Amino acid sequence: MLVTAKEMLKTAKEGKYAVGQFNINNLEWSKAVLLTAQENNSPVILGVSEGAAKYMGGYNVVMGMVKGLIKDQGITVPVAVHLDHGSYEGSMKAMEAGFSSIMFDGSHYAIDENIAKTKEIVALGKEKGFSVEAEVGSIGGDEDGVVGSGEIADPAECKMIADLGVDMLAAGIGNIHGKYPENWTGLSFDTLAKIQQLTGVMPLVLHGGTGIPIEMIQEAITLGVSKINVNTECQLTFTAATRIYFEEKKDLVGKGFDPRKVLAPGFQAIKDTVKEKMEMFGSIDKA
């Protein structure tokens, strides 16, 4: 069932686990994530970047596809459709299409403008019934063309943004999008603890969940992280499984060229990755 992210994250924070946000790119991705959530009785958040929404044909296409899957595949676990790193304009379009959750990424604005625009989107969220995520301190790496350098957020700024009435807060604590480099120094748990102290019951969000060691993930959850975003890892496992299919020349046997057969190993790889992450985050049987 389609819900906002607000209640599922409040419950996750109280229960000391995290809900995974798995970014979707097409029908295979959406179906794989939703079926895995249903099979494991886990709440789930479908992340949609602006680039992915454009690739899939638009925000209304995304919502039509997800609503159709929820209905026809009998998905009863809580599902949120979340705009990831939304611009101001993108946030408005996603809101009109019926997204149940929106991340307004105002991290590239000066703090005053970030606050003004976040306030406006929070007011719209309360009026129209969608949850709102905000970001302080840009997340490192490249997320579908949105590039950040991996800043450590200022806990005082986090408090300012949290006090605007957002439902969840993404704070840069040394995490990055994409693959982590060999010289990565890890997450700043001191910063996370200070942010948690100042923001209290606010669920915190960890972007760049691919490649963070399980011990760090679990420590972050104990410090208030209730939503963890995964994107790159599903892309990597999907591509690896698809590559093997072609290397083994299965496309040349019988009707192996049928796209349903070509995409099946990658589809299964996404399911396996999502289940592994749900186990790591502790969200299985929490729906």
C-alpha cells in the first residue's frame, strides 16, 4: 500500500532498525524491489532521481507503474515513492504526480535560501499529505549528475533545518554516492551523535549506503539513522548478472534473445541484493 515515509520511519527509529530506500530505474527494478519487500514483510521506499524519472518517461509514468504493480502484484507492505535529490522545480512536478515523499535538496543554496524553499515545501507537504526530507552538507560522489564533495554537516545547521518541520533529515557525515575509494576514512560518528542530540526524535537519513561496512551501518542505526539509501549496489549486481548471460552466449540459444530472458538474471540479482540489505538494516518482518 502507498504511504508517506513519515510513519514508517518514526516506527523504525523507535524499533532501532532502518528502512531501505532502493532507487528504481525501470519496470524490472520496481517489480524486483516491491516483490522482495512483500516476500520479506518489510516496509520499503522506492527512490526516484530526477534523471531516472526522465528516463522512465516522466513522474506520472513512474506513479502509474508503481500503483499498477502494487495493485496487480498484491503488495500489502507499506511503500513510499520518494523523489531523491529533488530540485525545487522537480519537487513541484513530483508532488503534482502524486509522489508520497519528496526530498528537496537545497544543499547547494546558501542556508537562508535553503531554509526559505524548504519551508515552502514543508507547508505544501502538510497541505497535500506527502513527507519531506531535507539535506544539510552535500553528500559526496555523483548521484545521477548531482555531484557533492562529501562534506561533514554542521550540527547547528541540521537543527535549524529540522526545526522547519521536515519529517527526516539527511546529513553529510563523510558518506558518498557511488563506489567508496580505497582511501575513504569512514563515517563521522561524532558528528552523527551531535546531530542526533540536537534533532531528538527526527529520523536521520544515510545516503550512499553501497559499500559501507555492516558494523558502520549498524552503529549509524543506533545513533538515529532510520533510512538508508541504496542505488549503486543494485546497478552493479544487475550489470554483473547480465554480463554473465551474454558471456555464456545464452542469448544465442533458442529464444535467449527474448528481453524477458535477457533481463531475468539481473532481475534476480536486484532481488538478492535488496534482501541482503533488508537483513542488514533489520527491516524484515517489520511491515
